[in-house]
Amino acid sequence: MLTQTAAPSRDETRLRVRIWLAFFAVYVLWGSTYLSIRIAVSLVPPLFAAGIRFTIAGLALYLWCRLRDVPTPSRLQWRNLSILGALMFLAAYGGLFWAEKTLPSGLASILVATIPLWTALWEILVFKRQRARVSVLAGIGLGLAGVVTLASDSTTGGVALLPCLAILGSEIAWSFGTVITTMMALPSSKAMSAAAQMLTGGVMLLVCSLAIRETPPFPHFSLRAVAAIAYLIVAGSLIAFTAFQWLLTRMPSTTVTSYAYVNPVVALAIGHWLGGEAFGARMGFGSALVLASTIALLRNQTKPALRTTA
């Protein structure tokens, strides 16, 4: 005798659609931001472009939080948020935007995917939060082998060592920020915390841009540059971030963090098909090593380090 399963209700169907749309935002929109960054920095100085992106996005999100009566951070929380803003936006995104003036966007996304590797090293070697298990060490070894392979890829014009090191340094700064976040007094609202970090980090990026005289007093913005930065603000820092936060309240964090190894695949495809970026066998092999490392390390973490923006 066959048993019939109840058809999903309208509310259940609507929730499933929202979940799929949210994953599309986190997977595809975040993955597509790497090509947008490359377009932006080809037209606008990198620190200035990053500063504009995060200052506007942070301010918009901050105002949205205040309209919803989310309390403002305390003085101590502002200090801590400024430290995280310096690590996770000034250092991390400043290096990424600068490196993408030289590196293909797909390669940059693969190097960014090494965040779990550096997080594991911080937790094992410095903070002693993880044991040096064989599976973790194997994941780290795979990731390092992939980085070496990518850095010597001939499709990037030889050994693109300096921009690769800039991105790796950026992700080391980001991973350090994610590790010390749990030790700091921060707002209970994740949205307010992210808004303040983006805002403080964005202002720091603009100050550094002015200090090194990256731009003339009245910089010129082409329509293409405005479109690229606007896409980063709206699609990358507001829509995808909001979707990410919403998914964390409804899905297991291990499922949501799958973006860490989907984003690079999306970025490589978009960079190749829409950006005309070369994709050779060595890049494919190095990318596979880094993604395998990312998957292995995320599966070994009980509380994966989450990247709140892209």
C-alpha cells in the first residue's frame, strides 16, 4: 500500500524559494565580485576604490540598523571594531584590491580561499585552540602546495610573486581578525558589528589613499568604474551579506560556509568567460589543491571561521 506524503504548504514553498535565492546570492554574487574588483581597480586607484565601497556600504548598513533601533556600539566596542576594521578591511581588502591590478580575478579568488588554512595555523601554533591532527596538517600541506603552484603559473605572466604575497598577507590578517573576534567585546547584533567594521575600515582605506596621494584632488570616475563599485556595494556588501546573515539563522553553519569553496569556482568561470582570463592546466591543478585544502579544513572545524563580506 502506497503512502502519500503531504504536499508542502505555501509557507514551506516560499521558505524554500527564499533559501535558494539566498544561496544564489552567497554563491554567485559573492563569487562575481572578484571580476568587479578587477574592473574597478583598472579604472580607479585600489585603496580609493576599496575605501569608497566599504564606507558607503558600512554607512548604509549602519543607518539601516539604527532605523531598526539596534543600539549603537559602546566606546570599548568601537575600539575593538576599529581594530577589526583595520585587520579585516584596511589590511585584507587593501591588499586584495591592490593585487587585482595584476592578478586575474579567478586566481585572486583561489588565494582568498586559503583563509581556513591560515585560521588553522593561528589556532594551532599561536592560540592553541586546535590540536595538530594529521587531517588538519594534510589540509594545510595541500593548501601550501596549491599556493606555490598558482604563484608560478605561466598564464599570469611568469612568477606573480608580489601580488600573490599581498593577497596571502591580506588573508593572514583577515584570519587573525576572525580568531581574535571571540576574545573581544562586540555588539550583539551581527549586522551592527559588520556595519561598524566596514565603516571604520572603509574610512581607514580612504585616509591611506589620501596619505599616499593615490588620487588627484578631484578624481574622475568613468561610468564603467561607477557601475563596478556600485555592484560591489549593492551586490557584494549588502545583498549577499544580508542573505548570508539570514541563512545563518536557518541553516547549519557548515552548510552556509560551503561558499568558501563555491565562490572560487564561480569566480574562475566568470573571469574566464566574461573577463577573458586565461585558465591553464597549472592553474587548474593549483586551484584543485587549494579547494581540496579548504574543504578538508572546513570539515575539521567545529566552528568554521566565517567571512562576513566579499
